[in-house]
Amino acid sequence: MTNRRKVVVTGASGYIASLLLPALRDRYDLTLLDVRDTDRDGNPVEGIQIADLTSRDRESYRHHFQGADAIIHLGFTRPADRNDLIAEYYAEQQNVEMAFHIYQTSLEENVRRVVVASSNHAADYYERLILAGKWDVVLPQQRALSDNFYGWAKEAYEHLGFVYATGQISYAGMHPENKTVRGLENVQIRIGGPRDTDLDTIPKGDLQQMYRGLAVYISQRDLQQLFIKSIETEDIRDENGVPFQVFYGISGNSQAFWSIANARKVIGYAPEDNSEYRFIEQIREHILASRTV
């Protein structure tokens, strides 16, 4: 097919990419970027091109953005010692700067849309209130609040993406007389729990953590659908005309405490899975175990 969209995927050797790539390879012409060409287990990932998107030398990777319709930004860097809070801060600061590189290069190269892997941790302060029975649901439109550096960085990605979406950041290029102001369309997906094994790792009988695991789950096919519709939906403008959205990345879970109403409305997200049905046996085991504690 000659009319396939060209999509660039950053962080293409990571775990989230491994869930998305089977569907993306069938649908798009992909450019896969990462600092390594193997996954965490050392298995080669087909098609990866090495690019360090944390580098301020954006000319070294600009060519990958040229002619792209969309960018899926999954790239992420972490400190060598995750128990070192100072190192963690600087790593997250680097992640924010990498997001800037993605947005600015996309704007300069006339990329239509960027879809970013944000995280539920962008607003994880509210989760503690929910689990303590002080709060009921988190809406994507609420102010994002976190109590850790990882969540703070994800919140910063989102806010920076909004800045670019407003159209107030413009680039004249080589011909200032032709300067146009446009918003860089972007979607921030606050991914929840994309693993089928989470309920198995929770201590048997811990109903609070079971509830959390059920609430945040997203299946592989729902994750794929959410990213694909975030790329392909023509109009993602908010009520003020800004092409910017924050969606929670969860399945249609009965126990959900994050709202996906806007994803259903704006891009027609229709999750096929529900954690309460998918993990019915694990739920039964946890409930029985809780009665013997």
C-alpha cells in the first residue's frame, strides 16, 4: 500500500512498544528509534535505528522526523540506581528535555500529531486519596498532581504538550516570510497497568491492592486500539479548539477509578476487555484468602 501513514516510534525496544508493535507493523510504515536494538531480555527488535533523543544535537536525528505523519513517543531514561533520589530527579529532568526535543522537532518538520506515553502517575497523588476512601474518581481534566519525581515528569510532558498544542510556539524556518502559526496536535495517554500478571504478584488476600490492580488494568488489544485511534482520529480539539487531549489508558474495568469518558467521546475508544471478567479466578482466590486472614 502506498497510502500508509508514516509513524515514528521512540523507545521502540521497550515493554510498551512490544505490546504495540504487532498492530502498528500491520498498519503503518514505521521508523523505530531507540538507544539499543534489543529488548530487556537481549532479544533483537527488528528494524530499530539507533538514535539518542536526549541529545541537544537535534540535527543528528532530525531526518527521522521528516515526512512523518505522527510520532509515538515511548522513549524513557532511568537512573542507574533507582534508590538514589537525586539521580532520579536528574534522569526525569532529562526525560522532560527529551519530550521537548520531540515536540520541537515535530513542529519544525511539520509532523501532524504526537502521541505520548504519559502515565497514571502524573496524577497519582489522588490515588492515595481514593484507596483511603477520601476520593472517588479522577478526571483527565483535573489538575495533575503527583508526589514523586516520575509522576512530576509525566505531568511536565503533558503541560509542555499543551503549550505546543496552543499554537503559540511557532517556527519560521528558512523562509520567515512564509511563517505560519499552528498547534502541534498531541495526545497524552496515562497508561495504567498493562500486564496480565499484576494480580498474581499481589499478596493473597490483599483486597485493596487487588482493587487497585483491577481498576488500572489495560489489555494489549485495548492499548493498541487506544494508540491507533489517538493517531487516526481526525479532530481531537478540546472545547476551546486546542488540539490536545489526555486519556487514561485502561480497559473498560468495572472497578475503574479513572474516567475514560473523554476517550470514548473524542476518539471513539471502545475497550473490549474488563478486568473483573478477565481475572475472575484470581479475584476468587484473593477473596477466599482474605477470609482466612
